[in-house]
Amino acid sequence: KANPESELPILTIAGGRGGLDKKLVSRIELLESKKLVTWLGYCNTDKLKELYKSSSVLLFPSLHEGFGFPILEAMASNLPVITTDRGAMKEVAGGAAMLVDPDSADSIAQAIEKLYFDRVLAEKITKLGAIRCKELNWHKTATKTLEIYKRILTLQ
């Protein structure tokens, strides 16, 4: 959070706890008890919009995703993004986010620190993100999907 008057702590986690490593959950719960982290659990669309608007950075260190919608949601909300250097996250980010090794706490911490304190870099990544989220839209996806279906059907 950039706003020190915010009632939320520095790190706010949105998302369910299902399937997470028990050691990780225990560590987060310990940090919650010390008021260093808030784990909100599942958030509806309105709450996510509020979080995107009040945050300084989206950290999305996911190991596996079918598609990284939070990356695009943050970009559309003019929020710089830090995500992982693998799979769908790297592809969705498309050069408009800081990429980190999700297995390296140091890599993640350095990226957070860099984006939080280097406002010029944060602004640059935010602008790249706004461009990137316009490149990935439902109309283009539907059009390309229809083109593929037409090609497949003409091969038969």
C-alpha cells in the first residue's frame, strides 16, 4: 500500500486458501496475528476493483494458471504488475510486467521494493500494462477463435 492512512496493512492477500501448502498457510496466519498481513479470502468483483485502486503493486507469484486474469485486471486498473517468469503469467504479461522467479523469495522481494520505491519504473510498467490489456480483449479472442473454427471446418 502506498497510502499510510489505509487501514489495510502493507500486504493484503486476496484469494482462497484451498490447496495451499500447510507451512505457507501457517506462516501467513502468523503474520496476520502480528497485523503485518491481511488475508481477505475470496473477493467479489467490487472488492477486487477497490483493492486494485488502493494498491501500489499487484504481486501475482502464481506457479500455475490457465490464464492470469488478475494480471489484466490490474493492468486495466492502472496498477503495475509483478508476476512469475513462467507459463501463462509470462505470456499474459507480454513484457508489460516485472517478472520474477516464484521459487526465489529474494527475487520477489527485490521486485516489490524496486516497483514500490522507483515511481518512474512503476509508471513505465503501468503504461505498458494499459497498452497490453487493450491487446488482449474478448472481441479479438472471439474473432481469432472463429477464424480457427472456420479453417478447421474447411479442411474436412
